[in-house]
Amino acid sequence: MAEIGELLQLCVKHNASDMHLTVGKSPTLRIDNSLMSLNYDLLTHEQTEALMKSITSNENQRRIQEVGGVDFGFAFEKVARFRVSVYKQKGHYGMTLRLIPTRLLSFDEIGLGKVVKDLLYRPRGLILVTGPTGSGKTTTLATMTDFINAERDCHIITIEDPIEYYHTHKKGIITQRELGVDVPSFSEALIKGLRQNPDVILVGEMRDLATIEAAILAAETGHLVLATLHTTSAASTVDRIIDVFPPSQQEQIRTQLSTSILAVISQQLLVRASGRGRIGAFEIMISTPSIQNLIRERKTYRITSDLQTGGKYGMRTFDASLFEHYTNGAIRQEDAIAKAFDQEQMKLKIQGKV
């Protein structure tokens, strides 16, 4: 039977992004977005339960029995950290372990430029990093947090589920709080956090109305707030936030959001043309008087048009980012087309017809 330490070593050795442990399948790594089964026997119920218990505390095991799953951070000796998701399926245990990079990336390595750095000096406002699961949102936020920590003498509070990147105090002071360990919920931590004299607040995920409301309030009252959402574009991000609120509050929220939002950065990771490693593609919306007006006037469907013409402000569409990666040889033609929001337009651009 495979030992958990042996499997984690292989995950680190192959630089896999994730490892899946589930009954009826041998341990499987995700490498550059492709699944690779390891040379082990198919896992049994008893084996997956033993692997789960080897790294899951008694308290977390109790929570699995109560709600069917749990997420937590796990340090593997001094080698690596993992974000662990344990769940029940068909009465069996399953686990997904995400390898957290040990080194914080620079803005250049991520692919974000000066315009985003400049926003991190702002004294207040809301910066949202969005994208599907596994799109690198946590890494982008960690890079932003590290930059603020190194450049500004301020107090940074992070609220995470679980804590993935561990930060040390630099020019700033950094307080990292974990759901289920230090605080009961994102919204509670946000509201109570305002009493702890923060300058910057990172919210791991704006997942409910109370958290979104508290984040907007914090941004309005003199704090820089960084947060994530599972949306795929700037326009859908704005709509998602507003739609969470009851109809009677939506006009007020439109006004509040239009003045508090600084930027929306929507991202996805694509496999490089070489087949090894991944590269980020970004849609960047920067708040301008025109964007603010579109949010207030219920015209979010026109935000993409502003992104297309807002290059001087540092804005860009996701498809423009894809096309740039393709022309630079970083990604394959089929990936550029498959991932594009407007696939027909992308085909025409690649063919040189527009």
C-alpha cells in the first residue's frame, strides 16, 4: 500500500498541481492540466480511509461526518504545503491535494504589469481577482499581498479558507486568519477585522451576501480590499455581485460598487505551446468615469467595449490577451480559439482577416 509521504514526494517531484486519491483508481497527478496515473494498485476503501486519517485531524474528521467534506492546509515536513479537500462519495472517502508553490511569484512571472502594481498603493477601494477553480487566483492574490507587505508600512489582514501561502512581516504587519481555526466565517472576520486597525484586507472568497456587503463597506470606509469570485469576466463579476442582493437594494449597491471598485482582473491558466508549464491570460478592467457610469446605469453589457478601447488605462479583453500569447508563440492556435469568448472573431484574427 502507498504511504502518504511517498505520494506527496512524487507530487512535488513531478511539480504536479494536484493529486487525486479516490476508490477504484490508482493515485493520480494533474500535470500541466493532464491527468497521469501513478504506478500503484487501484485504491480500496480501506486504503483511502487510512490515507485520509494519516493527515486529517480528529476535529476535521468529525466535520466530514457532519457535513460530508472539509478543506484544510497541510505542511508536508519542510518540503511543501498542500491545500487538502477531503470529501465523501458513494459512501467512500476521496481526497484532492493541491500543491501550493513554495515561492511567491513576481508580477512579471505572473504576467501582470505596472498598472496593477499602481493600484496596490491606493488607500481604499475594491480589487477583485476572478476566474474558475484552478485558474491561479490564490497565487495572484499572494503576489499582490507580498508586494504590499514589502512596499507599504501598513497592517494587512488576510481571511482564508484555508491559509495557503504563509507570509512574514516585512515593511508591513501581516495578520493571517483561517476559517474554522481563527474565525467562524468570512463575514464575521471582515466585520470584526475593521476594529483591528487594518489598512488592507484580503478576503479569500466573497461567497455570500453578508461577505460581499461587508467587503463593499470596508472598501468604502477607507480600506483597500482584495477578494476573489468564481466569475469569468468583468461584466459577469459586476452582475454577480449586484444579483446577490434583494431587488430593493440593488440600485443602492450599483451606486456603492461604482464608486468603490478599482479593478477586476479575470484570469485563466493555459498549457504552453511546448506542452510543459502553464501561462496566465488576463482580462483587466480598471475603474474609469465611463466604467462607473455603466455600472450605475445598468449597462454592464457595454463594459467589454470599454475594455477594447481602454488600452491607455491598462485595460484589455481576455481575447486580446489570448491573441497576444498566440502571436508570441506561447500557446497553440487551437487553445487560443477554444478559450476565446468570441471564437469566430479569434479565427478571423489568426487568419489575418480582421
